[in-house]
Amino acid sequence: MTTFRAARGTRDLLPTETPRWTALERPADDLAARYGYQRIETPMLEQTGVFERGVGEVTDIVEKELFRIAPRTEEGESWSLRPEPTAGIVRAYVQHGMQTWPQPVKLAMTGPMFRYDRPQAGRYRQFWQFDIEAIGDPGPAIDAEIIELGTRFYADAGLTGVEVQLNTIGDPACRPAYIEVLTAWYRQRTAQLPAFELGRLERNPLRLLDSKDPSMVALNGHAPRITDHLCDACAQHFAAVQEHLHVLGVPFRVEPGLVRGLDYYTRTAFEFYIAGREGQQQALGGGGRYDGLVELLGGRPTPGIGFGIGLDRLILALDEQGVTPAVAVAPVAVVVGADPDDTVGRLRIATALRAAGIPARAELGRRKLGKQLEAAARDGAHFAVILGDELASGDVQVRDLPAGSQKVVPVSGLAREI
Ligand code: AMP
């Protein structure tokens, strides 16, 4: 017989793990709402063009990692699973005429993303992101606000040592000249470039800057810096973002090699790392400004900025730091009975407790009272509600399991008592 397993690079989140996810997803929603970001949900698949245009064709995400869906119909359209949330959200912004809403439109989403990546620790083919986007504000204040939001999310989750790396990647006014300077500089050093990097040099030279190859890291330390080639507008923007971060008390480090993998970024680019872990391709999250993206996807020129925080890697990092959230999953009360056959009576009482908001389990097996009580204790319940002879006069016994004490309580006052 064939036995089936979850697809390579994907995994089941079992009940032993899901409380950790809930403990991040709920605060993510709350935090976004506190900062004025409203929930949006976009489909997990989009027309492939949304990503080819919106992420860029010469990127790892589109060239190598896109999960393309083979068309089954005559519609002739090509679809792909979303590798990141921004392009789809911006597609929705354009499609629904959000340009006419009060700007900026501030949106939040948490959900799965898909990349055909080589699976390893912290790198999956389906992973989850908490995503924030502010569309329609040119910054620089909102750039700092969003970075601060990200750092607060990590801090609230209990993670320590998170470092913000910050850079600017210029804009169409100054970046082309910088890319020329950079390309010329690499061309003078082709002997030192690994074959793979040599291949990308003519197509997307910026990507060489964030290569994790050790020989490239050493070489890149001497590469021309974008910050020395900014136009006035970009330089002022970058300085203002830093000033706002200082005032908000958000520590950051300017990292000239940070360019991010996506084509649509302009100006502000940032990533979140655990300090000391920068070399491992394991950014916890990242984001940046994408002032050209709305237009690229068919809208009016509109600035935007956002981030995507990976939840899988955050949970790994929390594990490493020994942070486990306290999430109660045990029932507060288990309803047991002296008459093993009276499942109706036990279920009725449990239903009333649940209706009153108390997590309760009814013992539905037909086993002896002693066994039922043992199971209640194993469940970690605080109270065992015991149905016995007193039920005839409208009462039940309530046993406080940790304390070992027991008393008679009228059914009508049971929820209040518990
Ligand atoms: P990126 O758009 O590549 O900067 O990704 C943003 C964040 O998503 C990263 O910092 C990671 O936390 C997370 N992420 C990206 N790719 C993966 C993956 N294959 N597996 C798990 N998390 C990922």
C-alpha cells in the first residue's frame, strides 16, 4: 500500500505546535490594528504575471522558486502560488480602486507563502508571514513607524537581540548610475567572482552585493557603496528615516550591502536579524519601500512600503532562546458521573458550562467513575464535576482536583461556582 506524506518542504502543524502559532498570530492582528492597519486577505494564487512584473523576472523568487500551476482549463492563463504577499496586495489595491480611498491605505495580512526552495532548517516550501503594507505615503516618517512596528512585534513575542539592518537602494534617478559604477567595479574583478555570480553580473548586479558566498562577502566589503551615489532626494529621505528611528529609540545598523532580493524596492530597505546571525541567510524578516510597484501593476504612480516577517523562523528563534508561550489548552472542568451510561446527563452539564464560557469536557466513555476521575486529572482539569445521587435534588459534587477538596453545588449555580 502507498503511504502518503506531506509534500517535501511542507509540514503539518500538529496540536502540540499550533498554540505557538496562535500565540503569534493573535498578537500580530492586535498589533496591526493598534497601528491602524486593517486586515486584507488576497488569494493564495495569482496570475503569474503579477509576480513576474511585481517581483521581477531576474530574481531567485521568480526564476527558480515560483510554484507554477499547470493550467487545466482552456482559460489559457498561467497561475502561480504566491511567493510573497506584496505583489498580490498591490494588485488588489489597483483592482479595487483603493487610490480613491483616504491615503495611505494601511493593510495587514498573515498567511502562507510558497517557494520552491531547497528545504532545510528555517527554509520551507510553505511558510507563514505576518505582512504589513502602507500604500500611498511617500515617507520618510512612515518608514520609521513600520520598522518600529516590526521590532515591537518581536519584543512582544519575547524575542531578544533583534537587530534592524537598514539601507537605501536609491531610486530610478540615482540607481542606474550607481549600477554602472558597481558593474564596472565587478568587471575589473571577474577572476575573483564565483561562476554563479559572474552569470548574474550582467543581469542583476545588485544581487551580487547580498551574496552569502564567503569570498564574495570579503570582496563586497570594498565595493562601491550606494550611499555614496545617492541623489539629493534619496539622501535626504535616508537621513530622515534614521532621524525618526533615533527619536523613537529604535536601534539600527546601516548595512551598505543590504539590497533585498526583489526588483520593486526603492529607497528604504531593511531586515531583522538576531545579532550575530547575519551571515546565515536567515533573516527573520524584511521589507522596504516600493514606490514603483503600483504603477508597474497598472495603477497610478503611488508610493508604498511594507514588511514580511517570517513566523516559522521566529518560532525557531524563540525555541533557541527557550521562550515558550503559556497557552492553556486543558479544560477547566471535566464532567464525570457515577452512572457510566448517563452520557446525556454529563453532556448536558458540559454544554451548559461551555455556554457560560468555561472550557469543559464531558466524559463520554462508559467507564467506572474512578477511571473517569483519573482521566480528568491527566487532562490537567482544575475541577471534576461529579454527577451522582444528588442530581435528583438538583445538585452535583464539585471536586477541586489540585486541592483535593470537594463540595456540593446546585446545578443552577455551577458555572458561577467554577
Ligand atoms: P523575503 O521576502 O525573502 O525577504 O522573506 C521575508 C521573510 O520570510 C524572511 O525573512 C523569512 O523570515 C521568511 N522566509 C522567506 N523564505 C522562507 C522560507 N523558504 N522558509 C521559511 N521562511 C521564509
